[in-house]
Amino acid sequence: MSRDAFEGQVAIVTGAGHGLGQAMAGMLAELGAVVHGADVAAGELRATQQWIAAADRGAFVPRTLDVRDSLAWEAWVDDIADRHDGQVDILINNAGGVAGQMHHPIEQISDEDWAAVMEVNLGGAFRGIRAVAPLMKARGYGRIVNITSGAGRSWSLTGIQAYTSTKAGEIGLTRQMAFELGPHGITVNAIAPGFIRSNPATERQWRAMSPEEQGRLVAGTPVRRLGTPQDIAWAVRFLVHPQSDFITGQVLSVDGGHQMF
Ligand SMILES: NC(=O)c1ccc[n+]([C@@H]2O[C@H](COP(=O)([O-])OP(=O)(O)OC[C@H]3O[C@@H](n4cnc5c(N)ncnc54)[C@H](O)[C@@H]3O)[C@@H](O)[C@H]2O)c1
């Protein structure tokens, strides 16, 4: 895959301040795309900007934004469209997680707990696609990737009901949008990462495991290691490549073979 394939492309990455989103933003910028990255955490976003600039990785334009906010999405995508004459090639819906929650039995889950995860993970992906679809349709081209989880294909180590539900929901959204947007030259796929020690929640989970449990998690992974943010960025790179135009509505597990279907 040549750098030229992405030169001049315009990409949007949510949750770009940290972890997987930061790696994806860095990779796309390095490949020549102008990357517009959003995060609710302004400081984290600045760190991504500095990291990309320091390594001379390419163009990164930060925006502090909460993916739950429809008006903020509209304003952001309008700005991007103005700046690039209506061009948006790539959208990566990555922002998400467990909203700081720990596992509790379902009878202890409040409506607010449930909504907090729903609105970011699934609501954010919905709002992102809704915001960029008209621009992509107008140009007859687009690549959308939703970052779901192995949890969305099965169950979650987090134990958080809303997390698993949103990640399964993102798979449904991916398929429905692939069906709807395919005739417009837009592909929509999902990546289901395996366990990656990229955020406070997974770090907490890892540390809560005994050495034997940690060993079992790695031993249950055919390639015998945990994932890294770079592993996910590589998969994104494949799915958003212009030549991946016959791949849509798919869920790609990037988990060292943990889930095989
Ligand atoms: N790390 C893993 O093991 C793993 C496994 C499967 C799926 N995932 C998924 O990958 C994605 C990224 O995970 P990560 O490990 O990089 O997490 P992370 O916490 O390191 O990064 C997520 C980023 O999203 C941002 N964010 C959270 N809420 C937001 C909001 N409302 N608006 C805008 N930005 C918001 C956070 O500030 C953070 O910078 C998530 O969707 C997560 O569910 C992660």
C-alpha cells in the first residue's frame, strides 16, 4: 500500500486523544491524510497533536468535542467541509469505553449509568455517520469504520451490560449503514479489538487478574500476546484503503485469533 493512496484525503477520528484513536490518527496522518481528531479531553488531544508534530507524521487538526452532542458534530463537520471544499473521505468512530463504570449486578444499574455508555458508544457512532453521510454521498466516496469490540460479538470481561450492548449495537449499525450507503460508494465496516492495555479500565482489569489469570488470557490467544493500538491502526489502514471498496458490512476481529468466526 503506497502513501499516495491517502495523500490529500480528509479523515475524521473520534477519541483521538488517547489509546487506539491516537494510534489511528498518527498512522493516517503519516500516510498523508489530513486528520481531524476529536476528543472530550482537551489535554489528551493536545498530547496527540504534539506527538504527531514531533514525529513529523503529517497534518492533525484537533477539536475538543463530546460525541454525544449533535450540534457540536454538525458545527465540526461544517468547518471541515468548508476547509476542504466538502471533502471527507474517512470517518473512524472510535470514541468510547465504559464511562468510568465498574461491574455491578444489573439490578444496581441506574438509567443514567446505562445512558452514559449508550450515548457515547452507540449514539456517538450514529451521530458521526449522520453528520458525514451527506458529504460522502455528494462525492460518491467514503470509508467508515466503527470500533466495536470482541464484547459485541460475545460477552465482556468488563461485566458492564451497556458496554456489551453498545458494542453489539455498533455491529448492527455497521451492517445497516453498509446496506444503505453501499450504492453511494461508501463502505462501512467494524473492527472488534481484543484486550489491549490502552486505557485505565483495561489496565485496572489487567491488574485485578492474578498472574495465573493473566497467563490464561494470553494462552487463550493463539498468537500468545495482548494487542496494541498499532495492531488496530493497521487494520483501519486496510479497511479505509481506496482498494478495499468490495469489503463492506464486515466485522474484523483484531485479537490475535481469540475469536474465530
Ligand atoms: N482497549 C481495549 O482493550 C479495547 C477492546 C475492544 C474495544 N475497544 C474500543 O476501542 C475504542 C478506544 O478504546 P481505547 O482503549 O483506546 O480507550 P481510551 O480510553 O484510551 O481512548 C478513548 C478516548 O475516547 C475519548 N472519549 C470518551 N468519551 C468521549 C466523548 N463523549 N466524546 C469524545 N471523546 C470521548 C476519551 O477521552 C479517550 O481519549 C473504544 O470504543 C473501546 O470501546 C477497546
